[in-house]
Amino acid sequence: MVSHRLKHILRQASSMCVLTGAGISAESGVPTFRGKDGLWKKFKPEELANFDAFIRNPELVWEWYSYRKRLIDNVRPGAGHTALAELERFVPRFTLVTQNVDNLHQRAGSKRVLELHGNIERSYCIACGSDANEEHLNRTEGVPRCERCGGLVRPAVVWFGELLPHDVFNEAEEAARWCDVFLCVGTSAVVYPAAALPATAKHAGAYVVEVNMERTDISHYVDESLIGLAGTILPELVGILREEKEKIA
Ligand code: BJW
Ligand code: ZN
């Protein structure tokens, strides 16, 4: 249930920043990381999601990413992704920031997406830095090698202990600092520095709303926690703005 206060704030908002996490893609069938059915229940992040693990066992790491790439190829964006793509058209200054690597926001039609943790559909060579050709990659069994120099190719995602793309994070921080409303959707908000963005927004005076199936580490300081599915709540929020737009037109 969306409060009268939030409806009013949404209608007044001229700038909005949205941070998404794995929960928004869960309804499409992409597993989350934490929680009872999360990826980290079956797989160990220290064996799969850091650079040392990749150097130690690139076969294992690539097996895991190839499996996830195939899974993502076979799912569709959900109602939450579609709602955010529509929101981008309604709010004058709108910034979508995602921790997800699954490309589903873009596939749903979002034009500008700040990807904090990279994108599983891209890969690059750790020796010469050149981007890998995805077609070549998809034809390769096992560990892909660079077509230019023979170096090891890795997925273009951000692992633990690695820096986030500097310009992308700066832009996200700026948007958090300047927005009227900050929405935090489907993230456990435990992985930094992404998890600091809602606090940045709050300190700068934004109205911070979280959309999640359960309470999280940030629930104690947000202005509102909307507990439920992203695919149900986000279309409701967009509906409020659509109504407003139709009234004006
Ligand atoms: C729904 C729903 C539905 C479900 N509707 N909701 C100690 C303290 C503080 C920080 C650190 C520390 N030790 C180390 C650090 C730094 C570390 C960190 O934060 N670690 C913490 C875990 C402790 N961070 C880093 O290392 C980052 N880099 C960095 O800090 O650089 C500086 C540095 C350099 C050198 C040394 C130290 C620091 C990089 C972080 C990279 C994260 N990478 C991953 C993997 C990406 C690639 C891949 O996909 O394979 O990113 S980890 C994984 O977690 C992935 C996600 O983007 C990220 C966040 O997860 P997310 O999206 O929140 O998912 P879940 O599963 O956690 O939550 C899902 C939520 O959805 C739940 O709340 C559900 O309830 C909800 N939900 N269905 C609505 N339908
Ligand atoms: Zn190379």
C-alpha cells in the first residue's frame, strides 16, 4: 500500500535515482546471491567472485559464468524492469543505477543504466585489456583466450576487492546527492560501496524508499519500506505518475 505522503512526494519529484539489486531479477528466474535460495548457499564467493580465485582456477570460474550467462539468455525482463523503463520517461531527471550484471534493464528498454558491477555479456583480456569478441567466446569450450595476444579472458564484472568503474560510481553518487527521491529496489544493501548510496541520498535530503520482500540493513534509516515484490510495487508507483501525466495532458 503506497502512502499518501509517498504519492504526493512522487508527483512533486523532479529528480529520482533508483538503485537495483538481484531481487528485481529474481522474478525473471535469475537467482539472488544471499538468502535461502541464493547463489552463495551453493557456491562460495571466495572461490568464484575474486581475482585470486580466477587465477587459481579459471576453468571453475568460467564454468560458473557460462552457466549463468546461459540462464540469463533464457529469461525475460520482469514487470519491475519494465516499470523502471517507463519511469525513465516520466521523471525529468532520472538515474538508474544497478548492481546487476544481467542486462535485463537494457532489455526492458531502459536507455541509460549505470552498471556498478559490470555486465556478464562482456569479457576482456587480463593481459592486453582488449574486449573479447562475444561470438568467439560463445563458440569456445572451457577457458577463453584472447584472439590478439593469447592472454586469459575474464568476465567484465566487478569481483570482491576490485574497484568499481570510477566514472560510473561518481555519476551514481552525484545522482544520489541531487535526487528528490531515492528508490532502493531488491538489494540486501550489504555490499559496499553500492550500499552507501541510499545513505548518501538520505544525508543530502532525499526521500529514501526501499522496495524489498523483507527488511534489510538499511530499513532502520529509510523513510519508507515497501515490503513486497518489485514486480508488483514498481508498477504501482509508475501508475501513480502515469495518472498524474494523463491528468495534465
Ligand atoms: C526481492 C525480490 C523481489 C528477492 N522483489 N525484493 C568489510 C566491511 C565493509 C566492506 C568490506 C568489508 N570487507 C570487504 C569489503 C568490501 C566489499 C564488501 O562490501 N563486502 C561486504 C560483503 C562485506 N566490497 C568490494 O570488495 C567492492 N569493491 C571495493 O570495495 O573496492 C574497494 C576495495 C578494494 C580493495 C580492497 C578492499 C576494498 C566490490 C564489490 C563487488 C561485488 N560483486 C558481486 C559479484 C558481481 C559479479 C557476478 O554477478 O558474478 O556483485 S557480489 C554480489 O553482491 C553481486 C551483487 O551485485 C552484490 C549485491 O547483491 P544484491 O544485489 O544486494 O543481492 P542479494 O542476493 O544480496 O539481495 C537480494 C535482495 O533482493 C534481498 O534483500 C531479497 O530480500 C530481495 N528480493 N526477491 C523485491 N521479487
Ligand atoms: Zn589480449
